[in-house]
Amino acid sequence: MTDEPLFNVAHIKLRTAVEGPFERCCIWFQGCILKCPGCINPDLQELRPRHICTLSRLTGIIADARDRFRIEGVTFSGGEPLLQQDLWLLCRNIRTMGLGIIIFTGFLPEKIPRKIRENSDLALAGPYIASRHDDSRFLLGSENKTIIEYSARYHEKLSYFEMASHDIMEEACLGKAGPGEAEIFFNGN
Ligand code: SF4
């Protein structure tokens, strides 16, 4: 047993160019309570233990990505990152490393906790609404989703989310979800 904060992680990609501006580490958390019809990651909705990682372990993985790949920042996706109750502590550690933080959340902007707002740079907030599906912007899913800046770090890079501004590649990640289990996971769109 550990007294450390724990996180329920579905996938980690140490370096990706399709989860926000610059090259980034992306962490997908397991579990979401919003159940948006048409969710792009339905396999990440179930509230079940996946890969349980301590705060220090996750911090170390991100530090390794920074040292090996010179990533600019970290993206949190899911699933619903804000269900990880100690997420702000991970944000604080990431900030200490000099990295930026982008959070994809299904929650509305006013529901994002103060500690998250104070320790991150950008949130892409709101549930996916299939009837308002939006192909004109990258990674935002539906027209209702809003981009919220908590710092000026990505202010000059908001055009990244405009589909027309760059070619989008889908990336395949090969990994194992559990013992004896093969897994192929795609990110980007
Ligand atoms: S908030 Fe995101 S992960 Fe959760 S159900 Fe909606 S689209 Fe899926």
C-alpha cells in the first residue's frame, strides 16, 4: 500500500504531434461519467481499474519523455481526466518541469476546479454533442466545446485547433492493456 496519490491510466504516449501544439506526452485516463452518445473513446468510459500509477511514477514517466524527446508539454485526455481527484498535483509537478499542460474535459468550464485552473495552461471543455459535430476544428469534436486559456502559453498556437492549418495524421500505438492482451490504440483524427 502507498499513501501516494493514485491515477487510473488507460494509455500513455510519450511523444505525439496530434494531441495539441508541439510534440507532447499524452495521458489517457480511464473512466468517464458523462456517457456522451457518439463518444470517440467509449472503451475509456467504464469506471474500472486499468493501470494504477502513483504520482511519483507518472511524474517520472513524464520527466523521461521530456529528457528523451524534448516534449513541450503534456496533454490529458480520456475518459475524463478531471475524475482523477489529485490531478492538480500532477499538474503542479509537470509545471515544475517547465512543461505546458492541455486538458481535454467533458465538463463545462464553470465546473473545472480552481486548483486545475491555477495549475494548467489550456482546457478544451464541454461534452461531445453528436448533433453539433464539428469537422472544421481539430480535436474539438462538437461546436459547443470551448477553448479556455489559463495562461498565455498557447495563445499564439490556438490556430492548431483549426483543421485547415495543418495536415493531420493518425498515429497507431502498439502496447499491452494487460497480461496476454494485445492492444492497438489510435490517436488523432
Ligand atoms: S466526456 Fe469525452 S470521454 Fe466522456 S463520454 Fe463524453 S466524449 Fe466520451
